[in-house]
Amino acid sequence: MPYVNAKEMLADAKRNHYAVGHFNLNNMESVRAFLLAAEEQRSPIILGVSGGTAKYMGGYKTIADMVRDFMDFLKITVPVCTHVDHGTYEEAMAAIDGGFSSVMFDGSKYPIEENIAKTREVVRRAHEKGITVEAEVGAIGGEEDGRIAMGECADPEQCERIASLGIDFLAAGIGNIHGKYPANWPGLRFDVLEAIQKKTGDLPLVLHGGSGIPDEMVRQAITLGVSKVNVNTECQIAFTEATRAFIEAGKDREGRGFTPRALLAPGLEATKAKCIEKMTLFGSIGKA
């Protein structure tokens, strides 16, 4: 069963100038939608889990077991990675013990020396179990599980120091934000991305806040070393809009449309379609 860490899939993406999509899980329907999309399109995929989602879905072990069982049930043959999204130190450690194949420790809120010390320990613990590690320099803007940060650009020198700890991929702020982008958003700082790439060499880079960034900017970021793009908000909106349309059309009052499976089926299909749309943009289709 191809339940793997992210190392090989992102190394291949880096070599061949495409990106692997990181799609955030929110419920059981999203697990099915993303796995089915990946198998249908022959694309590797990373399934991200925030701390809030981990609590909602029963913890990291429950989610890891669910993903593996769904992969077996759906006969998934493409590489699938479970990954902690913006994990605290405690969350990263819990996921390491809970069966995740990859974790992110987001130490960007700490002074650089504390970020380095905590990242080093996460790398040590994770690599002992063959688990990949993503670190972060430069807080990503917007809101993530109740924590609000203004977007900032990472210091390339600090990125080099974090990269030297043996991490497997790096998230670096380049003006990107989580959630919906405001109308006056100035865009990504490609000059900063280029400087970070020069300092970190072959290390795969990560673009957070992939929902709402113009397609041409995403493509350019991939040419400059981004090998993983995170998407959540657009998939959530697709799910909600499809569910709303089902109810507003009165379909929940037809036959057994009131059952949760029927009610949520349009959201599942909309999530799957949005995932495939992003895989096409990232160039990962057919790369599994």
C-alpha cells in the first residue's frame, strides 16, 4: 500500500518542475474525494491536517488509520502522504507518535534561535521513524486555527540556517496568506523566493495559501523551486456551495435526499473536481 512520506514525491517534483498538491482534510467526504481524485488522475497527493481538524476528527492516530483503511478499501495505488499542517511542537510530536508519515513544525512565531532548537528536535524524532519534516520561516498571513498573522517575507539567511538542520522541505513566507485574498493584495514576492532558492539549493520549497493566488503566479513560483502547494479554502468553498445548491433546489426533500450520504454527495464531488483542477495547475497529473 503506497502510504509514504513526502521525500521522494517532492524530490521528483523539484527535479521535474511540477508541484504536489497538499489538500487539507476536513471530514470523511474530503478523505474520499482527494483519494479518488489522486487515483483517477495518477497523481501523488499530500493530505494535510490542521490542529483543529485533528481534534474534530478524533486525533492523529484516528486520521492516519482512516486514511490507510480508505486507501485499502478504494484500492488506491498512487503515493499518499499524511501531513501535519502548521503544527505546534506538541502537535508535531503527537502526529509522529500517531502514525502520520510527515509533519510540519511551524516555529515561525518564535525567535529564530528557538525556532532552530525546536525544529532540530522535531527532525531528530521524526527521522528516527522515517517521517519527513517541513519547517517554516516567516509567518504566513491570514488566520490558521484561530492564530492570526500578518504576511511577512522570510529572511533568506534564516532559511539557510533552518535548511541546514536536515529538514525535508521548507515553507517560507513570500507575501502569501491563508484564506481569501483581499482585493488590494500586492502579490507574491518572487525576488524573495529566488533569494531563498539560492540559499537552500535542492531543498523543495512550499507555497502556503494556495487558494486564491492567480494561476500565473503559482506557475511562476513552481519554476522558482516551489514543489508543494497547499490548498484548503477553495475546496471548502466548493463543498459548501454544492451542499447549499442541493438544499436550495429542494433535493433534500426528494426521496431519501435527507440522508447525510445524499446530502453531502454533491460536496464530495465538488471537492474532487476542485482537487483535480489544482492538480492540473500544479502539473502533477500522471506523475504517480
